[in-house]
Amino acid sequence: MVQDPTLLKETPSQTAGPFVHIGTHPWTVGVEGVFAAQPGQVVAGPDCPGTRIRIEGRILDGDGQVVRDAVVETWQADPNGIFASPVDPRHERVATGFTGWGRFACSFADGAFAVETVKPGPVPGPRGTTMAPHICLWIVARGINLGLSTRLYFPEDAAANAADPILARIESPQRRDTLIAEPWGEGAYRFEIRLQGEGETVFFAT
Amino acid sequence: MSDNRPVGAGSLRPRDLAWHPPAHAPGYKTSVLRSPRRPLIAHEATLSEVTGPVFGHEAIGPLDNDLLRNFVAATRGDGEPIGPRILVHGRVRDESGRGVPGALVEIWQANAGGRYRHLNDRTVAALDPNFGGCGRTLTDETGAYRFRTVLPGPYPWPNGVNDWRPSHIHFSLFGPAFGQRLITQMYFEGDPHIPLCPILNAIPDARAVRQLVAPLDMDATQPFDARAYRFDIVLRGPRATWFENRPEGL
């Protein structure tokens, strides 16, 4: 017999449901003024250095219908690849005005969401590797039982993407391409997330 | 600590997906078209998953965790919400049992009649002019949190022809790592709708279901004022080993 290193079990997930906005974006659904601050609305403040980018996204279900009631959170490093988190040993050098975290409600009209940010730098990866510039996305909605994690990479970083240790986990090049944003005009990208079926986006488990 | 060292690989314990409801849970019909069918691509947690946003006390107002008062104050009213007054409290810990301090806990819920203050809620029950239904707080140095609110009502929802949600409060949690991000729902001891709920029963293991049902906590009840329910939460972790498990050379 051996010792039993008992660990607690993680609290199980439940769907965020159709009314998630009351918790995350109350001012958009008729609950104004309760909270003074609106978290997640500024990823990179006006003083933040770096290349300004805009990501326009939407989410499609297994029938190709636009999902209009999802909430998307983004998390990324600054232009030097540093996170605004004390867990990153370099965090004292993070860019001015940079939080790296955003939270966006899809439009009830057409499902669109838009992220105004700066382009992240490459980030140190496991065992001396370097991860290509990327933005982590976390998606919750009615019908999603456990928040879905994915990543957005940039089309102009072909060499860095080819060396990225996380993209390398995906065997099929077609599937890998689901994580590369499309160029969408000056400083802008388009990122379509397909929950199911043809062109299903790659989602991660860590 | 030398600078510029990334946090070690494998420093966030892999999530036990069998403990969570599966993405495709046919009893919960909306999940059918919103569930990925390809396997999730597994990778060790990297610096992108072990870091996460930080929330300061300056972002939280004094009434943010008091749903009995926060909407009335915002609308400059002077009434009280209708319904049984309750305290909901507990501790946020990691899998090793360590309290998670500074965790942002956000909640949202229906009013006592089972109606959400949301432009998409078309339930017949009335809105309560004195109740908004959202709150938030940061855990203290031990991981403890506390809210004051009303007991939410059960409500019908379009799934089967006659499905009702048990009384529940939605919880959103941030630990220090973005990879710990969790949204869940708290249920109430003794609610007869619990064994009937397709969303709750998408969870395969009955022990995991029980982990979401908060018991009445008479010790914390405020006499002649509000009953208390205790809801403890466990996030992935543990954070402390993130600093201990750096691989050689980093």
C-alpha cells in the first residue's frame, strides 16, 4: 500500500447560459449603473506602445448559424512578449497601459465581436522553444458546457508559426489553419470560430 | 530568482475532463450544435495559460457584493427586493486545498420570481424594480468571499416541453492563471428540481453534481434577517508549484 496524496476535485463547469451578460456586460442588457468599472473593455490603453490591431470575429454553430449570445475573453502578451501578470517573472517590464485581458459580448444583431489591441510579441515556450505571437481566446455561451479555449495566430508570421510548439501539436495543416486569422485591411484581421462541422476550429485542453 | 525565466512546463495540473459535463450532452439540446466533435488538442500549460489578469480592489465598489442594495442604489430607489434574503459565502481553494486570495468572483441570477433582468428573458414572471441580479467581489487573503442576495426562483425554459431550471446562481471565477478560468452554477440543498435538470445532469459523476449543491449553513445565518448557504469552490492549480517546477535550464 502507498500513501494517498488526496487532492480536491475541481468544481465542475456549467454553461454560462443565455443571460451571461448580466454578470459580464450588465450595461448592455438593461442593468446600468450597478458597477462603476467595466472590466475587460481596454486591452491596451492609449499610451501603450506597439502596433495597433483590430480583430473582427464571429462564432458559427454546427449548422453554420451565427452565435449571437456568446461572450469571448482574450488574453495575450504585450509587444515584447511579456504578460501583465505577477506569474510572469518579467512582469515589471510590461508595456504601459497594457492589461492583456479583454472580454467581449457578441452582438445580438449579427454575432460580431471586435477586439482593439496591440500585436503581441513572441512568448517563451516550454523547453527553450518560442511561441509565435498569439492571442488566447476563451468562449462561453448557452449550450457550451465547459468554456472553449483556442488561440489566434497571425498570417504574416509564417516562419514563427511553423516553429510554434503548440501549433506543432496539430497534425493536419488544414486544422492548423483554423487558428490563423485572415488579413482584413490595414491593421485588421478576421477570425471566424466554427464550433462544429466543416472547418471546425481547433480547441485546446491543458 | 534570475530574470527572464519562463514558468515551467506542466505547471498547471491537467484538467480532468471526465469530471465536467461533456460538450455534447443531447439532453441539453442547445449543446448539440454548439459542441466541437473533434478531440481537444492537448498541450502542457505554457506561460500563456499560467499567467492571467489581475484585479485590484480599486475596481470593486462597496455595494458590488450586496445584491439586496446594489441595484436600488444604482437606480436611486429606496425599496427592498422581494424574496427570501440569503447570504452566499464560501472559500475559493485550489486542488491542494490552498485558499486563492484576490480571485475575482462574479455572480448573476434570476430574481425571486425566476425572471432575469435581461432583454432576452421573456419569462412571464415579473421584474423586480429593486433587483438587478449581478454582483462581484474579490476573495480575501484566505480565499473567502461573501454575497448578500435573494433566493432565485426556479423558471421554465425551452428545452423539453416542460423543463424547469432549479434555483441557481451563476458563478464566474478567475484564479491567477487564465487556464483556471471557470464558469459554473450553484444550486440549493433540497431543491426538488435538481434531479430533473438536463443541464446539471449532463455531469456524469454524481459526486461532481453534489459539489455544486450548497448546503444551508445555520451557523452563518443572520437571525431575523437572512439565511446562509455555503458554497466552496475549487480551481485548478496549485499555483505554488508553478515556481517550484521549473525545468532545468530555464
